[in-house]
Amino acid sequence: MTDSSTAFTDVVRSRRSARRFLPDPMSTADIRNVLEDAQTAPSNSNTQPWAVHVVSGAVKDAVSNELLQAYEDERESPDFTADYGEGIYLERSRDHGAVLYEAWGVARSDVEGRREVIRDNLRFYGAPHVAFLFMPALGDGVRTAGDIGMYAQTFLLSLTARGFHGVPQTILGMYADEVRKALGVSNDLKLLFGISFGYADPAAPVNDIRMHRLPLSRSVVIHGRA
Ligand SMILES: Cc1cc2nc3c(=O)[nH]c(=O)nc-3n(C[C@H](O)[C@H](O)[C@H](O)COP(=O)(O)O)c2cc1C
């Protein structure tokens, strides 16, 4: 492998979701560089359908407060469903939950502990910045959402390459109306998820989690090769 492909592999394989951040903000130049990297993401017919709102400081805190209040009031307004069905995807999701709750020291039966984890999500895990990823409602939305995924991974890898961390959060999309209202975003734009980002807290055990991956043979079929 060349030096640059080794460096790329290192970045891709060391990216992981952080769930405890230091309060220190990133510089505006660093944030802009990550956004410029993410802007190079591929998209269907180069439509570049992402509409991104980045919040920091008092604006970020105000959005968080709205989300926390909506959570306490049980006012959910998701633009998209979050449904894993009844089979292996639900099982994998539960396995992932078990790993996280163990790291947080929250038992399955601890209802208030689990609610606090949700609140922690809605406080963006203490991150100083959040990027909300909106998309236009086109057709069934699947191809547009794929483009947003391309954007998000490019954004996350750029953070990693530059020494920062992020975590994509579907849970933020459960309160789409609140986010739109707080940021003055039109109802035509749908909220897929947000990415909280900044400096990961190196002392937080939850940031040491390495989520398990399936072996290639469970996900990939290679045709025409031994
Ligand atoms: C689109 C998307 C939404 C996610 N939503 C959440 C979320 O709401 N809260 C959370 O803590 N993690 C969330 N995650 C992080 C996943 O749990 C994480 O990517 C997965 O467990 C693999 O771990 P890794 O990112 O550390 O490799 C999300 C990830 C993706 C890609």
C-alpha cells in the first residue's frame, strides 16, 4: 500500500462515535475545513441535496433546551420512521444498546437511567457543535437520504483525520419540528439526523467502545473470484 492509502485506512478504521465531549469549541477555520471536505461528497446526478445547519454556543444550547422540553412533553415530530422490524436488525440494535448501557452503568430495568441517556443525547453528549442534516422531500426520499449518508460519512472522516470526533444522532430527528422552529428552517426541508462534534473526552470510558462488526462473509458476496 502507498503511504496515502495507509493513512486513509488508518482514518477510516479509527473513526468511531464519541458520546462524551469536552466543552472546548473548535476554531471556525477547523469547522469550515470539515464542511469543505464534506461538500466534496458524491450525490445522485450531483444534486448535492444536503441542507446543513451548524449550531454552536447559545444557539446550540437553546435548541437543546427545546428538544429536552419536547422530550419531557412527549412531543415527537419525526419526519422519518425508525423501524428495525422484528429480525436480525432489531437483534443487532439490542446488542448495540446492551454494550452502550453497560458502559454507562445503566441496567435494563433502570427506567430513569435510560431516560437520562436520552436527555444526554439531546444535550448532544456535551459537544460544542452540532450539524443538523436536512434534505428536500423528493419522491420516496431513499436516494436523497443515501446522498445525505455520503455527506455524513465524509464529514465524520474529515473530523477523524483532523483529530476531532463526532456522533451521528437519529434521535435528534425525532424532534424535527422543534429544530426547524428554533433555526427558522422551512417545513419543505426534512430532518434526517444530526451530528454532534468537537473534541472527544479522552477520560470517558464510553468513548473507548469499539462496536463489533460482522465478518465480510455475512455482508458481501464476491462473484467470479476464488
Ligand atoms: C444515521 C445514524 C444515526 C445514529 N443515531 C445515533 C443516536 O441517535 N445516538 C447515538 O448515541 N448513536 C447514534 N448512532 C451511532 C451508532 O450507534 C454507531 O455508528 C454504531 O453503533 C457503530 O459504532 P461506531 O460509530 O463507533 O463505529 C447513529 C449512527 C448513524 C450512522
